[in-house]
Amino acid sequence: QKEVEQDPGPLSVPEGAIVSLNCTYSNSAFQYFMWYRQYSRKGPELLMYTYSSGNKEDGRFTAQVDKSSKYISLFIRDSQPSDSATYLCAMIPSRDYKLSFGAGTTVTVRA
Amino acid sequence: NAGVMQNPRHLVRRRGQEARLRCSPMKGHSHVYWYRQLPEEGLKFMVYLQKENIIDESGMPKERFSAEFPKEGPSILRIQQVVRGDSAAYFCASSPRGLQHTGELFFGEGSRLTVL
């Protein structure tokens, strides 16, 4: 079993739809949770960073963490074609430096 | 405000040759991390370096792979006697302090190695 599970998709939605992405994990030591966006042939770009259970909102993006269920989510509201990318979840134990990544979900937003 | 710079962006090598990948961290960043991304897989940690020190190389194969971050110049990931299984995207990331303190990691655009 992988330490971090993420459905690779692909996910295709019409412009304006809500995109819902999620990851599950098995290591209860993970304390910090991140979502990265990676455009084709580019490096990952940090979107959201959270360290506690609950919701965090930033513009059209909302990150949710449920540590009791070992489940994290990313929601993208009013999706745009420019949101078409691969979204990677990542997590790390407290006071550690090795990020554990999901495999990434490829999202296409159709105009 | 240059970001993390990696070169070359694309590298083609024949089996048995050497590959050298370079990474210049963001200005003011002294912590460098290398990750490898294989098709259909997430990024995997390889090595963590500070200036002139290897902090953790537990994710790096014991043979053929080495990394350095000299006092002057970029960090270098070196792969000797490459094999087809080394074909991947290699990403460098940097942080101003250790990741365990900041949580923020800035990635370069990657070096894509193809072994023929």
C-alpha cells in the first residue's frame, strides 16, 4: 500500500464547475499538508499549505484536512481553462523535511 | 527574483554515459532538495543538502548516484553509467531554512533525462 493515495484521473469538467480532488494517507505522523499545481513540462507550484484539521480558503481554492479519517481535499470553485494541470497532494511529519507526494490528478477544464 | 534554476532542461544520454544536472537555489536559500518523478508516479525524495554538507541521501540509490552542493556554485546531481531506468524528470527545490521550520518548498522546472 502506498503511503499517499491519489486518484490519477483524468478529470474533465466544464468551465465554471467545481473541481474536487482528494488524497488519503496511512501515516498518522503526517502533520503538514500541501497541494501543488504542476503544468505540463513545468515544476510543481505550491498552492495551499495547511497544518491542522479543518478548512483553509484562498480565493477560488479551499483545502480541507480530516486527520481522523486521514483524508485531505482540494476544491476549485468557478474553474477556468487555466486551471487545467496536474494537482499533487503532499504531506510531511512534524519537524521533518521529506515530503511524501501523491501520484497527482490530471484536470482538464473545458471552455 | 529569479526562482530555482535548473539546467539542462532536457538531457539525452546513451546507456553507460554520465549525466550531470545542475541546480541554483533561489537567492538567500541555503537548503536544496532533489526529487525524482517517474511517469505515473509522484515525486520521490532523493537527497537533502546544505552548503558543503549532505544532510540526508537516504532516497538516492547507493550506486552510480551522487550529489553535492559546494560552497560556490550550483548543486549538482551526478548519475554515472546511466541505464534506461534512470529516465525521469529530476526536480530541485530550495527553502530558506530547513523545511521542518518553514514548510515552504520552491521547485525548479526540472531536468528531463532520457536514456537511449
